[in-house]
Amino acid sequence: MIDIMLVMLIIFMVSQPLARMALDIQVPPQETAAAKPAAASNQIVLELTADGGYAINTQPVPFDQLDTQVHAIFDTRPAKLLFIKSAPMRKYQEVIDAMDVARGAGVQVIGFTPAEKGSPANP
């Protein structure tokens, strides 16, 4: 009996760290996102545009200046919340790079805006 419990204890100890290796994101349902009005002026939206560029609240920003712009915005803000809106044809790695820049600037919460209805799916 003790042998079985010892084996189970070892299995749980080994598997516990593996269970925590996940990216916890919360995406609202499409109906909820469509019903909400446009983002308030105090919210910051980092957009990955279809032409390969980046924009912060619709203001174009080159990628090499993205880090300094995000730092300038979030250094003085108490709420470290950023929304990322990506064009469907952008690569996953580009979204991850944008998230890394945001985390480096001190952003604590990153939200994602869902794709609009009628937008093309990823190739």
C-alpha cells in the first residue's frame, strides 16, 4: 500500500510543474465583442495591420520605435493594460513579438480583440 502511495506521490510531484506551462488568455465570445462599443479613449490598442505595420491607437509606429513608444505610454499609467488587435494574415510570431515588447514595457495584462465578422481567415 505504501509503495503505491509513494509512486503516486512521485507522479504528482513530477507532473505538477508541467501543468503550469500554459499561456492563460481570455477571449470574449464573438457576440459579446460585437455588442460592445469602440474602445474608450483611455484604452491602448496595439494593432498589427494587414500591410505589415504596427499602430498604437491608429497612429502608425515603425517596429524599431515600438519599444520606446510603448514605454513612453505605460511609464506614467497606473493601469498596465494593453489590447492587441491583429490582422488575420499576420504571423503568430509577430503577435508574440508584440507581446514581448509590451511585457518589456511593464504591461501586466494583455487582451486580444477578436477578428471582425467577414474578415478573411488565416491562410
